[in-house]
Amino acid sequence: MKITVIGCGSIGKIFLAALHLRGHEVQGWLKLSSQTNLVVNIKKPKGDFFYKIITCNNIKHLINSKLLIVCLKAWQISNVLLPVLDFIPKTTLILLLHNGMGVIEKLGQLNNPFLSGITTNSAWQKNNIVFHTNNGVTHIGPINRISKSFKFIADILNDAIPNVVWSDQIINICWYKLASNCIINPLTVKYNCKNGNLFQFSEEIENIIIEIYKVMKKINLDVNKNKLINYIYDIIKKTSNNYSSMLQDIRNCKKTEIDYITGYLINKAKIYHINTPKNNNLYQLVKNLEKINCDYK
């Protein structure tokens, strides 16, 4: 299958490498349009390496791609993807794979088939080497009606990347992932720590979860509080040696995804008149640090 991966950070490179190894025709798509190739250098969870120079930014490859996998930051997606939609056929399948929620609302009318995806694969990057630390689970599912017939894509991806699962209830799963991001990302920023260090703040975590749970329950999601708590602690455990993406963004003076994570939760809570003081404080903390970074730069 001809595939374009838009956004070639850690997760994007993991998908490029895995799909290339299974014989798919892949390319990267980068914001620097003059760049024609990309070094993909990955240390896998078992310690072996992948190294390959991958083609990127080939417009003919983009137009003929049957699948676009979008691995951008949530706040980048609409600006990058909307121009791309002008080049590709309306039959091209698009998989959005990012943290947070609220992107779909910014894209307007969806003429292409769209899938939403979340992954618990974890990785970080240093000196252009991706350290893939955990083979997690990737859930994908339909966003609009015309994407419901693309269940076979889960099998194609699962052949390349372990544990890709189709879900007709992808929104419910996205909310569980949003909840974990509302905990892990801003709290690791607050305490400037690895994910695993959050276990010592269990009381604070569970107070935040109570607010999230109330919102999820109010919008009629299939949610169990104990299951939600266990889900979040399981992710913290499995990614205990990682620094969250939000902490890495703050350390590197970059814009975070807080508006699409805690910000999204807060906006939903306001609709239903639910107070979220713990999440409000974390949101403001990260926004203040973003502003300090912006002023510094």
C-alpha cells in the first residue's frame, strides 16, 4: 500500500519504519517542503536498531497514497492538513493519531473518510535517534460514516505494528486516553519529573480523576471510575521511565497540547456546569509556563 506519514516525530518515524519493513511504499511529509529525504534511526524496545533514509515530500506519492497517517501535535493539524486535502482524492483514507481532542471540530466538513486513533506506544528522541521504549496498543476507529467500511486497515497496520485494534466506539477510548493525558502531562510539568515519579502524588491524581469522571459520566460515556483509575496508573507504570511529551515541550520552549487536553476537558465541563478547579489550576500552570517560554524566546 502507498502510504504518507504526515509529521515525522518519534511516533511518525516508528510507523514509517514498521510499514517499510512490511513492504509498504511509505514516505514522510514535513513542513520544510524542500527536504526530499529523512533519516529514520530507531532503537527498538528489544534493543535492535532500524536505520533507513526514507523519501519525503513527494507530491506524486502524496496524491497516489491510499492512506495518510497524521502524527502531528494537535494544534498543528488543521494548518498542515487542510492544504493537503486540496491535493488528494476524496477517497483517500486519513488516520489522525495524536494526543488530545477537539481537532475534528477545527477541520470543518469531512469529505474524506477519517479515522481517529490513539496509541500507548511510547518513545523519545535525542540526537535524531528515536528510543522506542514500549510497544503499546493502538486503537483506531471511524469518525464519519464513510470511514466505517475501513476496518481492514486495522489488520494491515497490525501486521506491521503490534496490537493495532479496531473499535467502533473510538470516542469512548479517546476519552480514556484524554483522561490519562490530563493527569500525566500537566503533573509531570508541575513536578518536573518522569512519569513514574507521579505515583507519590496519588491523592492529587485521584482528586483530578474525580473531576474528569464527572464530565465523562455527564456526556453519557461508558465509564467506570475504578477502571479509569486503574487504566491511568497502568499507563504511568508502563511509561515510568519516560518524560511526558508536554514536559519535553516545556523544556524545549515549545508550544504544548494543553488546549487540546486539559483545555478540552474544561470546555466540556463548562457546558454541563461542572466545576473542575484541580484541572483549571493545572491548565493555568502550563499556560503560564508557555508564556514565559514564549517571552524568553
